[in-house]
Amino acid sequence: MISSLSSPGSGSSPGTTARCWARCSRIRAIKRDEQKGMAVSTQDDNVNALSLGRSFFDELVRPSMEKVCPEALETGACGIFGNGSECFGMDDVHSRDHHWGPRVCILLPDELLQEMDPDTWKRVAAGLPDTFKGFKLEKGLVGTAGLEADGIGAFLTRTIGRTGLPETATDWLDMPEEDIAHVVNGEVWHDGSGQFTHIRSVLLDYYPDAVWKRRIAHWCRYASGMGLYAMRRAIMRQNMPFCFTAFGRTLKLTMELAFLLNRRYFPYDKWLYPSFVRLEKLAPEMTPLIEESTRHDTSWERRIHLLEQMHALLDEEMVELGLVSAHPRFKPHESSGYRLLERGYRELLKAVPEELAGHTPLCDQVFLEQFVTGYVAGLDEDAWLKLLNLEPE
């Protein structure tokens, strides 16, 4: 059955619910550890990687860089951003079993990185302790323990698939939200040249208008035709495995469309809902519907009805934004369901240039996964098992 994300205090606000859920999860984890005879510590449970990393940078990393490579500070950007729950401000005690700890992301102009002595970062790291404020320095996907130094071009390639900003509308269309989110998330505490800050600023200005409309059109098509419609047919045929598949997909696409209408990049699946509840528009009305739809005792017919309500809210917002024209109310079809969003799909396609209408948007974190594939392929068996926390019984 589908578990509820709103079990603790179902009548609470989204923020209160999230805090209650995290607290209850922590209590359950402590009880499990106590049952296993494990030592339990709640020390520093409230520390997050962004604040920890900022102190680490100010107190230790910046002084070490000033001594070893001041030119890196003059032109580089330092902060925490990229992949990882901490980059979205979503890390908690459960995030600490892999790639978590005091660290600083350092991005340099590619030409400077190529000219630097390969041992530079080893000398910077030599001035750092093994732990900071009780937390061990961990090695990330690049760089050394606590220091993730890389070129701007390399970082952009593994996030948005390009070495620089997009130049054409199709370039923009080929950059998934989840990948762009890895460039604009987190915090930048220092940027000597301002180059990375400029890139983040351009991306945060969001997709160009025609690209925005084309992506909305795609999500309208998939949330309705490949989502709600498919779910209705699965229920009619009592194809329960596909009911669950279609329900999860429809819910995901529905929340993602709300991000698009807020002109906000959505993160990858794990943090989609916690980020969704923070949206200024649509989330206040849709969150109670989502929470009810994911309760284990909600019937499939009720889930269909709740999703139809969500799609009606999205459609109303598109009319309000002038993306689609006003229209009469429609009634759901007995077998096809309520394919309201697909009405807007056609209208939106006609509102964009032909080269965009025929170009399918890229979605999911494609470029980061390409990088991770190479990273994992380069690990030995022991390192991979350690990262997965897999130990022989």
C-alpha cells in the first residue's frame, strides 16, 4: 500500500507536518538502534552541512588557500552546491551515512585549473584537520576530503551537459530542471571573478518564454495522457501493479507542473514533495489533496478524483497566467477520465516556434547520471560496497 507522508498530525500545516515527520522518523531510528544494542547519540543532530561548511570555509579553508594558492581565491567561487541533499538544505541525521561532512566546493576558471600545480590541493588539505566540530572530512565525487576543487566547465558539463550557458532555445530545452537545480542550489560564499555567480543568475532568471511554454505543454501531455488517463484505464482493468505505477508517475508530474507554473526548477524525486510544499502558488491548495491521495486508506476512485481536482487547479492557474484561453467546465468521461490538461497541450504547442514544438524536452537528471556512471565505473569493489553501506552478515 502507499504510505502516508502526513501521518503525524494530518491536520497540521505543511511545515509542521514535515517537522513532525522528521521527529517521528528520528525517534523510530533511535528505537531501532537501541533494540540492536547500538550506542545512540543525539549530539549535533541539528547541524546542517551548509552552516557547517560555511564555518569550515571561514575558519580553515580560506586561510589555507590564502597561503597556498591566493590566485584561486582571486578568481574562484567557493560554497556548497551541486549534488547531494545538503545542497538543497534537506540534509538530516539520515544523510550522514555517505558523502556527508565538512566540505567546500571550489570552482575555478578551467584555464587556471590546468595551469596549477597538481599538488596544490594536497598542500591546501595539509593545513586541514581530519575532523571539524566533531565531523569527519569526507571525500566527495571529485577532489580530496573536504575540498571539491574543479573547473567551471567540468562542473557545468556534469550538471547541465554544457561548458557554458545555453545559446539557443533548443539548448535551453535540452537542460532538465533537475540538472539545472544542481547549479543554482546551495550557497556561494565567495566568488572572486563573479563568473559562477553570473551563470547562476542567468539560470535563475528561468527558461525563456517560448521554452517555458514548451515544457509546460510536455508536462500537460504526460500528466494527463500518460498519467491520469493511464491510471483510469488501469483501474478499469484491475491492473493493480500499473495502478501504483501510474499513480506515482501522475503525482510526480503534477507536482512538477506546479513548479513550472511558479517558474521554479524542481529537484530530483526524493526532495520533490518537501520542496513543493514551499511553493508560493498552488501548493497551499494542492498539498491537502496530495496528502489525502497518499493515505493508505484512500480508495482508487478517490485518488482519481483528487488528481482531477489538482489538474483543475493547474488549469485555472494556466488560464490566469494567459498560457491557455478561458473555457467552459468539462465533465469527466466514463472511460477516458478527465483529460483537461491535454486541452492546453495543443494550445501551448501552437504558441511556440515550430522548431520548439517538434523538439521533445529533455527531462530527469540526465547529465549528472552520465557523470555518476563514470564515477562508479572507476571504483573498486570495496569502495563501492562501503559507499552502499553493504557489509557481509
